[in-house]
Amino acid sequence: MKKVFTIGSATMDVFVESDMANIVSVCTKDRSSEFMSYPYGAKIDMSNFSSNLGGGGVNTAMNFDYLGYDTSAIFKIGDDIYSNGILDAFTKTNVNLDNIVQNPELSTGFSIILVSFQGDRTVLANRGANALITVDDINFDALKEADLLYIAPLNGESNKVLEPLVNFAHQNDILVCFNAGSTSLKKGFEDIKKILTTSNVVVMNKDEAMMCTGIEVRPDTKTEHYSKETIHPDIRTMLEKLKVADYQVIVITDGGKGAFAYNGKKFFYCPTYPSEVVSTLGAGDAFASTFCATMERTNLDIGKSLMYASVVSASIISKFGATEGLITFEEIEKRLALMPDFKYTEV
């Protein structure tokens, strides 16, 4: 069994939904934005409420475990009611927690997720211990045993472990899957390029890719943004710019519009697997970690990996929680068999 290490955040998430939420669209000459709003000064009833664990480190560790990998997690928590909830949830898994860090002087990450009637969400996040992972917190001797290192977005000071972490993995022939976060990307392309160079698989969403490359995806009425025959030229340019080493596969996701991949020779496009949208939280973590797991399982079959990742991501958004919809490889294949027309495209 292949051994996977994940590193990232761990939070306790509280989901709140109210029928009184409004989606307000604001347009300017150059762009439009949407905001979730509530009546100011009002006492508002919730139509739905639940709590669950989350965070990129937790979500991906849970997913790799579901997919049958020998999984070890690295994350940092406090010693409080929220950390107890996170640790208790892991008792139902086979994830190894020997390498997590618990500091009673820090608060465990905590988020309030405001869910709209459209299924999308606004997150109010307290990073807590998640933003304070240090190099000294990482057991590099244990990490040597890994076949695959999955790096979820790291926030704040935790971002400083990125470079020594990927360099260590690269020197020890450990495959690296890097899901970039905004803290890393805000430093600019030349800074993040050092991390990209030592990553075998890089996954970003479209907004992150635009932030990283400085390339805007312009409206284009002549070229379909997502079709079986064409890919928007700006998406192509971003994929090409992000690929800085021959052995890399670059993936850009765009929510409900699908995902793209590029291996230096071919472009790939996969639509989203059909699903009811309850909450989009955790969908990106599920997609990226499933893509990396399937690449390992299928000997780097990019198209199949995109399809499998889309199925798991669709399962996640159909549930009210970032890990509630996790499924096994067997279940992924069953769902694909139910939709034989669901295919990826090589462009």
C-alpha cells in the first residue's frame, strides 16, 4: 500500500444557512461582484445549522484514507473543545496522527460558513494554530517513508515551511502534489516558481492561477470558454506559464464549469459530474487530492484522473459538510458507469 503524507490546516467548521440571505450583484464598467447580505440590525432565524471538521489538511487526509491509502496527517491544533472534536472524528478513520502538533497555548482553527440558497458560501475564518506551523514541527525522518506528499494551502507563517518541505521531498524522491493557496501566490510568480519547480502535480483554481500568473481570462464571444473543441487562449497561456518543469502536470479548476490539465504535450478538459449543489465547501480539496491519488493509481492517466476527481467533488457538494460526501474508488467507478457519456476531452 502506497504511503501518503498530507500537510495543511485543521478547523472546526460551523455551517449556517438562512432563507433570509440575499445575493446582491454589484457591477462596474470592468467587472461585476456578488455579495451575500442580511438585513442590518435584524435577528435572523437559521434554516439549517451543523458543525463538522474541515481544513485542507483534514479534508485531504480523510479523502486519501477513503481511497485506500496508508495516510499520515500533519496539522497543528490547540488543546480546546474544537481540537477534541477534530481528534474524535479521526478515531473513525485509519489516518495516522503521530505527526500532528498540539500546542495548548494556541487556539484551534475555527470557521463559520454562511451558506447561500445557491449552494455557494462565505467563510469567516480564524486561522489560529493553522497559521503557525514551523519547520521544527515537521518530522522529516517519518516523512522519508512517504511515496507521496500532498501539500494543501498553508496560511500565514506556515507558508515558510513550503520551500524546505518540497526541497526535502524532491531530494528523497517523494512525489509532490501542491495545491497552492493565496498566501503563497500573493508573493508573485517568481517567488512561487521555486515551489512549482519541485512539484510533480500542481492544482489551482482559476482565480488562483490568475493571481499567480498575472493573466486575466478575458471575455471572448468568439471562442467558447469550455467546449470539446477549444480552450480559451488565456487558460492555455496560464497552463503553459505554470508548467516550469518537464515532469509536471498542471491543473486549473473553474468550479461548476469544469477543469483543465496540461502535461506539456496535450491539453485536457473535463466537465463537472452532474450533482445537486448543497455546499461547495471542500470541493476543491476533494478534487485535487482525488486527482493526485488517481494519477498514482492509474500510472499518470490524466484524463481518467480528471474524471475521478470530478465525481468525488460532485459527491462532496451534494452534502452539507466538507468530508460527508467522500467515496471509495469502487463507488467512483460505479457512478461513472451510470453515466457512460461523461468523458474528458484531449485538445
